[in-house]
Amino acid sequence: MGRNIREIVRSAFPIVNVRSASAAAVCGTLIALALPEAPLAQTVRSHGVSTFGDLSLPVDFEHLPYVNPDAPKGGEMSLSWSSGSFDSIHPYTRKGRSAVLSSIFFESMLENPSHVVGEAYCLLCEYIEYPEDREWVIFSIRDEARFSDGSNLTAHDAMFSYEILRDEGLPSFRASIVKTIAGAEVLDDRRIRFTFAETAPIRGRIEAAGGLPVFSRASHEASGIAFSESRLEPLTGSGAYVLDTIDVGTRTIFRRNPDYWANDLPMTRGRNNFDTIRIEYYGDGNAAFEGFKAGSYHFRQENSSKAWATSYDFPGLHAGHVVRKEFPDDTITSGQSFVINLRREKFQDVRVRDAIALMFNFEWTNKTLFFDIYEQGSSFWQNSDLEATGLPSPEELKVLDPLRDGLREEIFTQEVYTLTPSNPDEARDRRKARRALRLLQDAGYEAGDDGLLRRNGETLDVEFLNSSPLFDRIINPYVENLRSIGVDARLSRVDDAQETQRTRDHDFDIVTDHIPMGYEPGSELRQYFGSESKEVSVFNTAGVGNDALDSVVEAVIAAETRDEMIVAARALDRVLRWERFRVPQWYNPNHLVAYFDMFEYPDPLPRYALGFLDFWWWNAEKAKALKAAGAF
């Protein structure tokens, strides 16, 4: 429940551009290939790059190990979206709300596969060259690389894309990129060289440059629209899909380009199998589910536990037309949480935030509303080896001890902060309510004759900002729990555009958001938790950031070995959790999937992706039989 655009893109396209923060970590060590005439004695030439260890795929690999290289092309994959509308097809600006899959048109020099962590392979480039200290990198673009309009993709386009993202892209991205990339130069039509900032950590340098999307410079100039403005005609990219149909707020259809330049590359073989991808937009989840039952679209990744437990009882399922299946989800959780706005003075006291967190009864919510399908996370790296546990280890203390004066004492004296279980049989856990009230009293609040708590004559007002009707049944009991101890809590329902704008303007108390982390966290952490970007970053919803936290973030970014990275990430997880600026909601250890029985997939699936838009395919005979049976 509550999946946002970032999350669905991540699950739908597991091979993501390495620029993405939620994807984080496409890095790693390399396999060096001997050059007949290397430009420098210590220069490496490779078909990819890896952070730790060797690349798992040789230079002559024929296809990714988890795809069906003979998967047929054809048919349509269709799905729904009921978490808000859209008014833009441009995902690289704050203006407007971009449609789902708005980045589908663009590719980058490097991509990372879904069966391993920390490896990135050439896509737009044929090979890369760099010195062992990774002071710079040269991407040699494939001769056959083309934009979807048939024009050549050149180093000049890559240069343009880098410069315009650096100068006019999302503010948080601009702030981050200049700390990593010092500059770039075009060597010739097929080669571009990026030079890295001396202070940038070695790990992730090449991936930062290699993950930049590449746009057609000519298409941007022909549009006459500033890059920072919203648009409904996308920039031209080199990806496998182009825009077919757009009906604002209702539908988008993406069409596979039959002349896609990379159809026969090992990196793309067995992928991009559907002729069209169609997204149907609905006003709410109930309407979307009815549309699925009627066959208006054909693939559904269920995000409602109630629907999964009670609503899959309809003729199409009984007739065998629809498959209902759970696939294990071994990925790091999305970090879905109630996020508290630390920019508000009333939330500066951590005891206030702690009290607010105590009054969310996950166990009752899960039992009563979710049919015990979900689990509640605690860690920012839940479901991975980067999760902090217990007391800090001696190795973590080496990171944390120099920062004691700027960190909370509990970090060093208590086990990592974790919400204790609540009473699942009562919406209001009285034991926790007493603890929360004591915390608020210790923070200076006193109960008035009206039962509301006040400090310096001011009530503790807490507004939950939300645009989804599906969340009413979850937030309202939480509101009542807070009101029962004297907090003047309320739910404010707004439309999608208002929620987006108010969140970006930091005009909220508490909002639901995702804080996705990656397996090899790097410079993207500055956008989520850095003090320099907390007032401009669209990812730092809480407004968290201070000097000590910055230092721990930098320790993660600077880690040169996997062991160092794990230690630093666990230390960061510990610090973040003790700040208590979010109330973890829930996650599902499984993908809940229903689809009309005309789609097929590789078995087994790769560990880190469901990949239904990436490497599933359409069975024409099954589709014909379903249509003949009147299934849709």
C-alpha cells in the first residue's frame, strides 16, 4: 500500500540508471582487458566496473543470466496507477507531476543487472578507460548508438546532458553532482572524458558519470522549452520505448521502437519484449481493482492487503483466466514511513517525536486492517546486511566515537532504536500511551481543562497530510490514539497536486513517504540526509541534517572496501534511527501479483527484481484463447 512512482519504477525496471539514489550502488571492481596500445601504463580498459571484486560477466557474455534470450516480442503489458494523476512527462524537474515511467525514454552509459550487487556494464558505451586511481574516465560510445528518431547519439549529446542536469536539473542533484564530477570534455564524436573532483570518494565516481541519462540536444533545442519547465512532449532518448499516446490524467501508452538500436546487444537480449506498455490511471484503488476484474488492464501488483485477502473471488479467477501468485521479495524495503517535518519548531524535541511514534499501533493495524500480511521495519536498510543491530560494534565505534559531542548519547549506551511491539488486540495500547504522555510531560506539556496538552500556552497540533482515501482507515485510528493523550491531531485530505506541492514547500507536519536505500550507498546519501541540501532536496523530506550526521554520511561514501562500507552504513543506520524523525509503516516480504494468464517469465527470477516490464514476455496463443473465452 502506498507505493510511489520511485518505487514502481524501481520494481518494474530493475536494471536502473546508476544515477538513481533508490537504486544506489551499481559499482564495483573490474576485469581489465589488455590494450594493444594503452594510453597510460596504468590505464584499465573494461566492459564494466565493479566496486568490490571482479565482474561476474565476461567481456564476451551473450546475455544476462536470468533472461530468456529467445523470448518472443509482441503483445501488450498493461497496468494501473491509482496514487495520483500527472501533468508532465518530464521527470527531471520539480515543476509538475510526472507520469509513471517518464524516464523510460532514456539510457545511460552504464547499467547494472538484477542478479548481483555492485556491478555496472556498458550499454551506450562499448568500453570504458580509466586509471587505477579513477581520477577520470573515458566512455567510448558505440558506433551504432542512435536516438529513437534515428539520429546519431554522440559525445556532444552526453556532454549536453551532463551540463544541463548540472545547471538546470533538480536542485539536490545539482548539489550532489558537482561534488563528484569536476568537469567533462568531448574528445571526439564518440568519446567523452569525465574528470572527478579530488575530494570525491573513489568508490562510485565512474558510476556517477556513467549513470547520467543522455538526451538528444537537438530535440531539446527544437522544443523551445526550458529544461526546468514541465512538458508533455518528452525529450528524445535512445531507449527501447517511445511515447505513443498520452491522455493527461487518464492514460499513457509507450510503444516499443522496432528500430531500437540495441536490439541485439548482450545487455538487452531477452528484454523489452512487449510491443506496448499501457498505464491506466484511476481515481482510487477500488475503481482500479474493478477495472482489473473487467479486463481493462491485465497485470496487477497488489498493494492492498485487504483486497488480496478478501477480494480475489471473481469469475475470471475461478475460470483460470487470472493467475494469483506470491513471489518472494528479497530486496531492501522501500522505507515507507510517516515522516515528521523537523523544520517545525514543535518537533525539535526528540521526546515529542518519540511520543508520536509510540502511538502508532502497527500490530493492531496489521491484524485488523491488513490480515497479518505485512511486517514492520525498523532499519533504513531492512532486509540487508547493512542493518544495525544491538549495541555498536568496536568497528562502528571507530566511526562514531570522534563525533560523540554531536550525537545522541543513546547511540553509545543502548541497543539500536526499535519500536517495541504494541498490543494487537486494542487499537490504543494503554501501556504505550502512558509512556508517550510521560515523554510529552517531560518535554514541558501540561494538560488543560479541555484535555489538550499545552506548552507555553500552545497546543501540540499534528496534521497528517494525505491524498489517498485508502489511508483514511489507517491514519484515523492513529489520530484518535494521539488525541487520547492530549495531542490535537487531525487528518487533512488534499488532492495529489496539493500534497506534492505542500511536501516540496515543506508545508506539512507528517506525510507518508518512502526513503529507499541501496546495497552500496554512496553520494546519493547527501540528498537524503545531508545538511547542505536539506532545504532544497526533494528526497530529504524530513529536513534531517547536522554536522555529525554529515560526517557519518561521508564515512559511508568514503569507504573503500566492502567491510568498511558495511560498518559505516550500520553506524549511519544507528544514528538515523535514534533521531526518530520517521515512524516506519509496513512492508511486504512478498510481491503480491495477479495477471491474466498470457504472460510468462524466466524461472527462477533474479534475486533483486520482479522485472515484469523488463524481461517477462507475452504468449500469443494464451492471449488468443483468453480473448476467445471472453476473458477481456
